[in-house]
Amino acid sequence: MKLAFMSFKKGLYYDKLWKPNLPTAKPFKVIEKKDFGAEKSALIGLVNDFHQEKSRKTWDPHPAFGTFTHEQWGQMQYKHLDHHLRQFGV
């Protein structure tokens, strides 16, 4: 499993966009109803929290993908959020 994660890792921060309709792992699938306004506010809060860490140079390793550089963390977060915003047509 670790080898699969490591081969996928480069795609997290590589410049190429992630493919649409990538499968979602079962534990991350949202099946209950959510309040859009509350979820939007929570996301904005998380983005702002991450932005506040912009000068932080060291991060704990990612649980699945291991260590990232400062720049790679930023690229990965951008690509992940961009992927989901595109997924929902935002």
C-alpha cells in the first residue's frame, strides 16, 4: 500500500490538474445531508487557518504520503481544493 501512495504522491503537487471523477475512498464519502452555508463557512475558516501558516517551514508528515516540502504542502492543498471546487462547478 505504501508503494501505491508513494507513486500517487507526485500527482498531489505536480502542475497537471487532477482528473475529474477520481474515486473517493468510502470513509470520505458524505452521505448525510449538510447545511451548505455552514459547510461553506467551515471551508473558508480552514482556508484562512492554512493561510495563517504560510511562513511555517516544517510540517508533520502526512499520514499516508509522508513528508512534503513547504512548497509541496501549499501546492497539494491548492490542487485538492481546486479539484473539489471544479467537481462542483465552482
